[in-house]
Amino acid sequence: MKPAEEYILRQSQEYQEVLHYLVGVVEQEFPGVDLLYKWKLTFFLLQRKTSYLF
């Protein structure tokens, strides 16, 4: 399991639902995006550009 997915699973149930929804929307709108976790931040990587999720 990826560290970013583990981060989401460590959150409370309410936050997990919201985070899973957001990840699903981003992955649907931007195929090929990578969900990453570095420096205690979860973010998406798309074509060498970063967009912070939270």
C-alpha cells in the first residue's frame, strides 16, 4: 500500500470519505496522475507539476 493511501486510512471515517471522493474526482479528471506522500504532505504529481491536496 502506498504511503498516501495509508495516510488516508489513518484519518477518521468522515475525513476518509471526503478524501476518497476527492482522490476519485482528481484521478477521473486527470488520467495518469500519481498520488504521493512526502514531507508529511499528500499531493498529486502530474507531468512534473505538483498540486497540493491538503
